[in-house]
Amino acid sequence: MPRSATHDLLILGAGCAGLSLANELIRRDSKLRVLLLEQRTEYHNDRTWCFWAPPQHAYGHCVSARWPSWRFSQGLERHDLSSAQGLQYQCIPAANFYADSRSKLKTQTAIELALGHSVRSLESKEDGVLVRCDDSEFYAPWAIDTRPQPPASQPYAQHFIGLELVAEQDCFADDLAGVMEDMACDEYGFRFNYVLPFSPRHVLLEATRFGRHVPKDALERDLQALLRARLQNTAFRELRREQGMIPMQVAAPAETAGRLLQAGLAGGAARASTGYAFLRIQHWAARCAEQLLTKQRPIAQPPDPRWRRWVDQLFLRVIEQYPERAPAFFMAMAGGVASDTLLRFLSDEGRPQDFMKVAAALPKAPFLRALPAAMGASRA
């Protein structure tokens, strides 16, 4: 068994979190010997990451579209919002991010990406972590596991299916993103549509449901209904599909005593009540890189403040318990709270006073009924 380190750091998984940490180390001209072990043998344009941000940021060159306004709608009612601080809703396709990250990796030799390496076992020891793959093993003082992990049980989650397409005629207003459109509730629970127009003809249409048990055929029916409603029999060319599930669970603080740390979605990177993860991953990656380069221990994905975990727990319990009222809750927030306050609440920039303003716009009774259970869960 090897006891001399083959690397200074092992990163297990080279998706968004793993590549983001590598990018931050490269940005700081790190000389650390880092190895990213990734199971896949090639990258595909398999997802998109969206977030609110200023026009200029570190990944601005990867953004494929920006929208100054965004919409919440239920039936004939709609709220079109925009930021007084100039924040835009932005989209980064996975293909852009992967290509940019791999281009950065080619500029230096200290950080290596090894594709086609499936981790078979992990051993966290007193002075390092031993990682065994199919035909090789690696040892480093630290390892960060960013690989997605299947949930232990059926979680309350966002289930989605999407289709990116190009229509033969103009069908969309490309200055507005539909972040939660056509909100409704049926026998399978709360649902809504996600509409991202990259141009008047090029769009990503996505059907989303909140729930624990969402049949795939129900999502497919939702998507087909969305296509009929938005395209109105206009012919189109399919570019790609995406489908997945984002657990909506309040992550407990990660274990920080050992030398094997966890980050990425399995480490709690997605905001429990919204599913947004990209900027949270970037904040973690920057902090973790700084720790490593000042010869301190790396960090796992940091937990949300206790008050935010409590707020998310409360909100999720109410949405799950009263799915038929969920559209009205979101519409009340969109119509009764200033846009920038709402954006802070939906992101990591939220403050307790933002929560108080959001709470003032919502009906009190269902949240008061769920309060004792949420408080108990937040202490766990």
C-alpha cells in the first residue's frame, strides 16, 4: 500500500464542482499537484446552469444568453420582474463550461484530468486518502469527493424534463426568461414550466414538478403539452434533451475532521428551496482554493447559516403539505416583494430581513402550522 503521496490533492469527479475548483487553482497560478478522476470518457452538452448575476463575472465568456427580465405566471396572471441593481438572469450551457475548463487545463501540467477512471474504493487514513480505480491507485494528503450520489431514500425533489429546439418561425420574446410559468397543481403535485428563449426561434422548454414520486410519463405529457402551447403547430428541429432530479433537502453541516471531504450536489451545493447551485459551487471553489494555497486544510461545501436552513425547511414543508397552494405562494412573492429582495432570498445573498419581507407577503396560517416541525428538523 503506497504511503508516499502521488499528488497533493485528489478531486473525485470532474463535473461542475471538480472543474470549478481546478479552475480556481489555475486562476491563482497554483503549483500543487492535483489529479481529477472522472468516470466519463467524454463530455456532452447534458445540462445548463442558470443564475442571477451582474453582466461581468469570471464565467461571463461562457454565458450563452442573458435576460434583463423574468416571469412568474399562473393562468392569466403574470408578474414580469427586473433588477434595479442590474442583475441579469444568465445561462451557461454545460458544453461551454466543459470546453472552457478543459482549455484551461491544457495550459499547465500540475493539474491533470484523467477521464475513464471509476473509483472502486476509498480509504481515509491519518495522513491521507488512498483511492483505488480499476487498474491504478493514488494517494494524497487530501481528497475532495464531488461525485453525485444516489439519495438514500426517495427525496422531495425537482423532477424535470427539457427540450432545446429551433423553430421554423419566430415564437418567443428573447428578452424575458420564464423561470416559473404556468404554475398549477394536479394529482401528481405542484408543477410549472421553464422557458429560456435564446432567440425568437431558439429555446429551451422544460417541464418541472416538485414531489417524491413523479412518473416519467407525467413529465413527458407535461413537455408535450408545453410544446403544443408555445409552438402552436410550428415545425421545429430538436437539438438535445435533458432530464433529471434535484433533491430539495436541507443539507446538514458536513463532516470536517477527516481528510476526505465532500462538495458538489452531494455535499449540499444546491440551495434546498430553489435548486440553484452554480454560484454556490463557485463561492466554495474560490474559498477552497485559497485554503489550499495558504497551506491550510481544504474545505467541504459550507453549510447554510442556521437561520437559512430553518427558512428552507419551513418553506419546503409547506410546499409539500399544501401543493395546491404553491402557485399562489410563488405568485404572492413575485407580486408582493421587491425584485432585488426576492433575488437575494432565492440566492446566497439573502439576509434575515429579506426573509421577513418575503414572509410578510405570504399567507400566515400554513406556515404557522408547519413551524414546530420545521424548527425541530432544523435542530437535527
